[in-house]
Amino acid sequence: MGQIYENSQRTLIWLGLDDQGVALETFDFLKSTSWIARALVDQYGSVTKIPALSKHENPVSQHPRKWKLFKEFLKLAWFSRVWVLQEVGIARDVIMRWGDAEIRFSDVINVNEFQRHAPQLFEYLPMSWYLHDAFVGLFMWYGNKNSWREQVVPDFCVQAGVLVPKPNIIDTLIQSSRREVTDLRDYIYALLGHPLAAFNGSTIVQADYTRHVDDVYMEVTQKLLTILEPTLPLSVAGSMGKRRPRNLGEASSASWVIRWDLGAETHNLGRPGQWFYAGGKDAKPSLSIDTETRALRLSGVIFDRVKWVSAQILPAEVEINSIIASPSHRAAIQWLWAALPTESRYPDEQARRDAFTLCLVSGRYKHTKVAEDDIQLHRKLARAYVDYVRSVQEGSASDQRLRTNARDFENDYTWTAKFRCMFATEKGFYGIGPQLVQKDDVVMVPTGFMIPFVLRPTSSGKSYRLVGAAYVQGVMRGEVLDEKDPLGLGAGKPRDIEIV
């Protein structure tokens, strides 16, 4: 099937009838915005070099109705289907037809990526993270020549390589998990034709519809943990839960096995290219899997226990446009700070505030940079976010410079925090963790892993359930496993920890 799409001159995507009579207006708007994106990138040399522009200088439409058309367009059923990912990914040229209107798929990608990389130009920002992630994590890596990707603004492809420097099969499977299938095994099988699905000349698993879905997921997770750097696959296991929450009850399936059918709810900490090395900069992971008991054993240190957990952070309380559009949408940054325990190990109020805002962006600036390397800039961006939201809510005129800095903070904040919870520990650390974190969960740093993980003790006291990945301010540079114990944690040396 893949060869058919790859060798055809053009792939036509039928989106359905234009029942509302808005297709032509929507596509004309997207085409013109795609052209503006290309022109501005050509003018400034890179999308990352486009400055904040005054209303007079900015050619991007700020009309809410136009951007609502784009937002509604992205809700069409086609965008939710898993099998279309391959259909589009390997095609030479992709034309989308909606009623009587047509548009190149590359124009849709251009508009979405334009918002991702130049948010300072947009007062209304309805970009699709799902479409962005599909582009940078899946479409970019098919490798076929004569592709529609050649129609995308070239710098957007360059930036995709920066965001995903080491693509792997996990990125493709995450995109699959966010879409719909009729057979749960197809979350894996639908993307076996992708180049990243091959290891040593064969696919990660053979498509066999006689196998139980649990066995398929088990085999795939086991291979991901042993073939790839294991931080990301373990992080992905804890990120699932969009369709329904993971079951961490002790009688359920192995908690470390990725349940692709649940759908990815959060983005994943510990991605290749991120700066963290909580488990030691040069340390190697040590893990083993017992296929009979389905237990995962990791070497590491449990160094703390959760004593306080926030409410779940919802996108509508993080995304600027959602907050300012409705008085009922509280800004999470405000209620989180008010609720956060004031007792901490951070030496003063400024350090405590820094720890808080650094958790909200998982210590990152523009995805891969270390926010603490320029703490003054980080403070400026966090302050701009709060001030911009407040000023617009109070009816003040939009400040272009303030909006630019606010959007920069929003980008990393949204990626990190949506659907997660903040937590505080008994030893005074602040962290941002998985959606299912609870009081009395423990925090572990596995040897050689990039990030800490939250675990839940079982009733036996001898094993744990995986809750999910975490960012903990103050332990992301190997401090927990440092033999000198610079933080005075007294957590001891690494030992084998069993996760079931």
C-alpha cells in the first residue's frame, strides 16, 4: 500500500462536504497566511529571527474569526484517523479537498509551524500541537524523495530537526496513539511501514492479528527499553491516559508497559536533545525484564516522598488565548503559586519563585536550552506572561513587546504543564509530575536516566507501580547519585528497584 502512495504523482484527500459553506474562505485564508510565513522567513533569514512587529508592520491577520475557521478545520474527522498518517507521509504531493475547495497539505503545515516558531506575531494562537508533533515526529522522517515536504518552508524543516534531533519509532507511535483505530493492535501495526519502525533490518514487531493486544504491547515496550535509550519509553508509559486513566491497581497489567490504546495525554520529559542528566552525566542505565512475572528492575535511588499535590493543570488555564477569552478560566500560574507549600529547601523567596516557574517549563528555554543559564531572562519571560494575561484581562491595549516574551514562556509552559500536576516533597523539593501523582508516592532517580520518576509502593512493600516521569528542581544534574551527597539527602547508594 505504501508504494502506491509513494509512486503516485498526487494524493487527493477527501475531507467531506462543506456543510457550513466555509471551506473556500478557510482555504483562502490559510494559503495567504502560508505565503506570509514564507515571505517573512525569506526576509529575516529564519523563522527564529523574526522580531516582534508593530500592528502596522505585522502582515499576519489578527481577526479572531479567521483563526476560528482554522481551529474548526482541524476538528474534521480526517485529522483523527491513524491510517492516513502513512497515506500522507510518503506521498509526493498532497491535495486536500473539502467540498469544492482545495489546498495543498504543505500550506496547512506551514501555517501551523509558523505559529509554533513565531508566536509573537499572533494575538490569537490556535495552533495544533498534534499536527505539529506529527510533522516533526513522523512526516519529517519518511526519507522518500520527491515529497510534499519540499513545498514546506525550508526553515520549518530545519527547526523540526532541532526539536527532534534523534527521531525514533516512539515518536511515530505517539502520533498513532492520539488518533482512532478499530483494532487496538493497529496503534502499532498501522505504522510498521515507517522507516523508523525497522531495527537491524526487520520491523519492531510482526503484524499478527491472532496475538492478544497485551502481548503485542509488551513485546514492543520491551524492545523500546532495551534497544533505545530507556528514559523516553518509560516516560511515554506514564504519559498515557487521554481516553481513560491508566489503571494502577495491583491486579492490572504491568504499569511500565506502554498502553498505546489509552492515548498520550501529556508530552514527554526526557526526550533526546533535552539537557537533563538526573541519573548521572556519564552513567549507563542498568535494567532487566522478567518476561514471566512481567517485572522491570532498575538500578537507582529513591530519595524522597510526595507530601502535597496540586489539582491537574488544564490547557485552558495555561494557554493565553483561553485565559483571556473567558473570565471563568483561572490562570494556573496564579492559583498554583498561591497553593504551593511555602516551606521548601530553596534559600529565599526569590529562589522559591524561581524553582516554581522553572518547574512550569521543566527547566527549559526554547525546548532544548537550559533556562537557569540565563535566570534573568527566565524571570523576565515568566513575569511577562503574568503581566500580559493580567493586562489583557483588565482591558488594557495589547503590548506587543510584552506579548512576545509572554508567548515565549507560554510555549515551553504549555508543552510541559498541561494535564500534569505540581507536587512538593518531604525534603522540600518542588516538581512537576504525571497526571496520576498522589500524596505518599515516592520519587526515584534511575541510574543513567535523564529524569526522575514517580513510583507508587505496592501493598507488599517490595515493588512499585510506575506513576510517571517528573521534573524536580534541584536534582536534574546528577545530584542524587553523586557519592559526595551535595544535597545532604542521605538516600544511599543505587539498588535494584522492581516495577510491576
